[in-house]
Amino acid sequence: MLKPLVSDLRSARAWRWPLLALVGVFFLLDVKPGQPWDGDGELFILNALNVIHGQSYSSTGYVVNPTNAIHPATYPPGLPLLLAPVIDLFGVDYVAMKTIIAACYVITLVVVAGFAASRLNEVWALALVAVLGLNPFVWQFKNVLFSEFAFMMFAYVGLFAFDHLDSGADSEPARRPASWLWAVASGLALGAAYEVRAIGVVLLAAVAAICVLRFSRLRHYGLVVLLLAAAEIGLVSWMFPADLGTYVSYFGGPSGDTVATIVRRLIESSRAYAGGVAELLRGGRGRWDPIQFAAVGAVLASSAFGLVQALRRWLTVFEAFLLLYVGALLLYPVSLEPARYALPVLPLIMFYSLLGVQEWNRPRLGLAFKAAAVAVTVALLYMPQFPERSLEYAASVDDPEAMELFREIRNRVPPDALVLGSKPTVIVLYGHRRATNPPTGPTEDEFWHFVRQSRASWIVEAKAPIYDEDLAEILPRLRDQLERVFENRLFALYRIQDGVQGQGGTMSP
């Protein structure tokens, strides 16, 4: 009775590409309008608008608060350059921009399916496409303008090209021109990945590690890969300089890093990213139950086993990237969005998990039994999240109330004024005024000190359900020292009165 099922499973090759096409079509059709009040996407758009209009890349109007740097002054130019043609054609259209972002993930899926096909049996390659393509977290994530999908696309194209180069470096002379083409493709893709996210430097480190390990075979090809990537990074960074100093400033502190600080950071980051990976594997957040806990544990255990099996056979650039990327995440002092930051290695986590299932033969388990076990595990992880798969924003940056606020800012706030708000890049993009964000949890004295120092003269209050924790705590104590000039259901706009007396003394905006 099981023989026909096993036969069907073994013929999965015919289904992999149709499944990719089907997932890709529905993935792109599910893009939603709007954008939550996050602020990252708006800074990407501001940078892209500068590219379109030929203005200085870093002149956005967003003023970094060094005591609470929620964004760098300027993002790396990779995603803005990708968005610039779309914005030039359609304007600030979130559906058009997020469709490009979603297409990046679909291309990533195609590349992942390509390298998995040479390492996994067809049934597991098919399962990998299904698991990654139907992940509820990913389906929600595409509806926010973030850079992870673009980074993943360039990173996996670059790794895929280098892996082909690595596996064919000893081939006969007739195939060597193809190896040089793989080297060029890898170098350009890895350079582009770095220009999307600075953590892409670990991709270059992974390539360098493999080249050192197989120096006699790869020394010339590897040099081309690394030099091309470096040249691309140097040229693009010179034309569109990013603010990398903000990322570096997160390290250390007044006393710098100590051994105790690093150990404490590793412990805290390990906890955070364990939860983030569990969120990715479950497809979202929510209440845990023992069965789901066991399912996540099973996936992680099989992934660790698969990674060990891969390392025992032959260290490739994929394993080097995974280990270096995870190490970089654990050492980096910021882990506020662990699921988002761990997302680029989700394809590898699932790949090694399925490789572990494929290689596990003690006790001997038939293909049909293992496929059924994987299907049940994925169903237990994903099904509770699917009713919430289609993301509905509590409030979008282009809601009518938000548009009303932006009109008031443009009409009332002087062009040279500085506006204080928790999402300054949104204010800059739509209100066309300079903006900065408040310190974290300030006292009244700290608040007024910051206002005097920054010379902020206007304040935007975002009410629930928009996240505005820092201002929400202190504004009720400042009402009599501010002039409210506009208010609707979601927002209020205040002018800081001339000569207002705060606890820190007289302030003149």
C-alpha cells in the first residue's frame, strides 16, 4: 500500500518548479497597501528620492539623536537604489515598492531550491520550497518595507555562484571560462549584499575562509571574487555614503567592552535569538503549547544534526556563512528584533533540518514515514498562525488621520523648524520638515535639556494604537507647557511655547 506513495514522493522533481511558480504568484498577489509606523521604510524612501533627484544622498532632514539612535543618519544604498526606479515610475506607492521586495524573496527561493537540489533528495527539496514559501512570518514580513529580502536575494545568489565556482574549480580547461563567470557573478552579488546590509561583510569573510582552506584551487578565483566585491563596495559607497558610524557606536560604551561585557552580551543575545528563531520556525508569535515547543525542538535538533553531517563531508561557503553570521549576531550589542535579524539564515536552518531528516537512519525509517513526520511538524508550527497571515495594520502612515497631520505640519510648522516625534523619518517624508526622536524614558529635566540642546520647537504625539512609549510617558506632565495647535483621533501637534519654564530652566526654541 505504501509503495505507490513512495513512488510518488520519489517523482517530486516534476513538482518542485511548478510549486515555486505557484508560491511566487500567490506571494506577489498578497502584497498589501499601507505601511505601519516603523520608520525604517521611510528612510529608505528618503534616500531613494535623493538618488532620483540627484541630491546629496545623506540630506534627508532626519536628525539623529545620539542618545537614542533608532536609525542611522543614512542607510546603505543597496535597497534605495533598488527602489529608486519604482518610485520614479509610480511615486511613493507602497504596493509597488513591496512587490519588488516580495520578488526578492521569490528569487531567493529559486536560488535556495537550486543549491538544495544537489544536496537533498527530490522529496526534501520539494519540502524545503513548501516550508519556506508558506512560512506565515515571511508572508507577513513582505508587507513591511524592510531590507532583509533584498539582502537575502543578493547574498544567496553570491553564495550559490561561489559554491558552483568552488565545486568546479578543478574541472577540465574547457569549463574554466564558466568558472570565471561564476567568480564575477559571485563578487558582484556579494558586493551588492553588503550595500544592502553592512552585516554582509560576513559573506566576504566566509568566501575568504573557504579560499584560504582551498588555497591551491581557489586562490585566483577567490581573489577575483573579493576584489570585484571590494571595488563595487568602494565605488557605490563613494557615490552614496552611508552612516556606518551609528552601527559601530552601539559597541562598547564609556568604558568600552570588557570580557565580562562580552560574555553577558553573548548570554543575552543567545536567549534573544533562540526566541527569534523559534518565532521564525513557528511562523509568528503567539502562545506556546507543549506540542509546538516539542516541534520547534525537533526542527532545531535535526538542523544541528544536518549541519554536523554537512561539516563532516565538506565545508562549503554555506556552512561558513551560517556560522559567521550567527556569531556576528550574538556579538552585536543590539538584538531588539531577533526574528528579523535572524531571517536571512532561515533558509539554511530549514535546509540543514531536512538534510538531517534525510540522513537520519537509526532506527531505520522509511521515506514515507519521515515525510509524514515532517508534514505533521510543519502543520503544528504553521497552522495556528495562518488565520493571522494577512497582516492588518493598526494604523498606516498613509491613513486619513496621518495625512491630516502631515498637512497641518506643512501649513503650520516653519520650514527651518525641528519637529520632535517618535517616528521622525515618517514626519520628514510626509511633513517635509526636519525631525528627530526623543531620548529613551526621559525625566522632565532630561527632556527639556534635550529640547534646548537640539532646538526642537514642535512635538508630534502619536496616540494608541501607534507605538509612542517615550513621549506617551512624559507628555501628560508637560501639557501646560505646550500649545496644542492640532488634534485628531490618532495624533496631536504641539508648539513648544517661547520662554517656557522647564525644570532645567528657561528654554528659548
